[in-house]
Amino acid sequence: MANDVLVHLQDVTKTYIMGEVSVEALKATTLDIFAGEVLVILGPSGSGKSTLLNLIGGMDRVSSGELYFRQEALHLASNHQLTQYRREHIGFVFQFYNLISDLTAWENVELAASLVDHPLSTAEVLEQVGLGERLHHFPAQLSGGEQQRVSIARAIVKRPLLLLCDEPTGALDYQTGKSAGGQPAARQHSADCNPQCGHRGYRRPGRAHEQRQDCGDPNQCPPGFTGRN
């Protein structure tokens, strides 16, 4: 594996067994995510985008194949090792935010910050996403967009090596992700992707279709990326 490969998947599959029914959510997928890369995974509903993010984020286990984070074999990891992996290296922006309803915006983010040794300042991160005046508001007192920004702040406060965003719908800007040292990998339905994304991956149902396409505008690409169609 090359030194600049952060995540490597080799023929990874995921099948869910529900009684007598088996659902092949992810067919054999091989993919490399490189250090410093911003990767957006595009595809219709049911194509396995969320399943792929859950596997990369250590929240689910592969059915077959190999999954590595750097040199760590996640497909062989124990539950404790996966917990440590998520805690130390992963920031996750959930599609439906998953905020704790009886905690304020500050408390939701501070709870994540308490999991790691050297987090960013909770107040500064919330200020960075435009919620400096909403620190002590509960989720029910925030708009949907504000709740999403709390979710983003909660993900980046840990200084994650890998930032996974499940359908961020454009609210996660490039500078917000990179300023925390995180490397964004996101999934969304539409091919009308924000030009800030460095590369795009396309999926047909359950299977990788086109692994990469560079962003189209060299003036909008993050540093280190070229703008080729």
C-alpha cells in the first residue's frame, strides 16, 4: 500500500441478513482514499453510499474483503479496536444530525471533545461555523441548518484524520473541514457537486461505477488538485 493512501478497500462487500432475506447492500468495491484528498461519492438512493461510509467509519463490519486505515486491518479489528479507531481518527457528520436533544449546542460539541486528548476549543469551533451566539440553545431551538452546523462542529472538534459527511448538502465548506486537520469524504445524490470537492466517485446500485473525476474548475479546486474534465 502506498504511503499516501489513508484508506484502502479491496473487494469489500456488505450483506445484511434479515430473517430469510439477504440484502446485498454493497457489492465488491475496491477504492483508495489518499491523504489530503477531498472525495465526494455520488449516486442514487440505494446505491450503497451510506453503507460505504459506515464501513469506512468503523460503525459496521465488512461481510467480505479487506479494509485498511493506514496499515491497520479494520476487517480484522475487535470491537474495542473499532471503538478506539472511531474515537481517535473519525469525525462523522450524520445525515439527520443525531444531536442529543437535552444538551445545548455547546454541550453536544463538548461531549465529543471530551473523547480525545487534544481537541479544538468547543467555543471557537462553534464560532467558526457561525453559531457563536447560539452556544446555549438546545437543538429544538435551532433551525435545521443550525443543527447541521452543530453536527459539523461536533465532528471537527476532535481534529479527525478523516471527516465523513453523509449528505452534507453543501453546508460543509472546504475551509471548515481543512482548518480542523480533517480530510472530508462525503456522499450525496446529485452530480451538481460543489466545485470545492477535489474528486468525485460515482456509484451504481451496490457497485463502484467510476472511481474518480477531477473537479472541473482549477480556480475552485483545493490546493494540490487540478481542474481536469
